[in-house]
Amino acid sequence: QVQMAESGGGLVQAGGSLRLSCAASGGTFTNYAMGWFRQAPGKEREFVAAISWGGHYTNYANSVKDRFTVSRVNAKNTVYLQMNSLEPEDTAVYYCAADKRSRGAGPPSPYEYDYWGQGTQVTVSS
């Protein structure tokens, strides 16, 4: 079973940047496509970005395209989410997730993922 731990969240002003990290352990990292999701208070968990096992394929939600970049370093068992031009609407708890079935970029549905981290809070002030 894969365990994951997110880090890098915090408080930032609108227009600022943050880089989230998700470190995985307990499994073969390259067996998994990885995804990032977020959940704001009172809202459903929503897809943010995903990346294939080798990093060749990525997928983004329209709301973050051209602002966020997902990447991974398999030698470090880590996936990243670089977030630029942050907006107050990006405020949420951010989660990373692992999908053991997808051969492309991870799917946008959270129900397709097998393992989840605990989440890290991102707060963007206006």
C-alpha cells in the first residue's frame, strides 16, 4: 500500500506562487499515475491536475490551465504542483492521489484513485 504526504501549503497573497510536494512511500512509484485534487469548504473535491507514471502526459482542469504545472521526479518518489498567479478561488485543501490502473495521465474523477494523502491547506488572500 502506498502512503503519501503532501507539503508546501500555506498562506499567500493573490498573484503569488506556491509549490506543493507529495512524497510517496511503500510502493513502486512508477506503477502509479498521480493526481492533484482540491476541496474548499462546503464544496465537492475537484480535479486539479494529473500526470502519467513516466511524466510524459499531463492533464489540467480548465480553471488552472496556464497557471499550474504538475511534474514528478520518480527517483525521489515525489510529485509536485507548481502554482502561479494564485487567486482567492484557489483556496482549498489540496490532496495528491495515486491511480494504479491508468497508463496515461491520471483521470479527472477522484473515484478512480486508489490512495490519498492527508492534504495540505492553501489559502490565498485578496
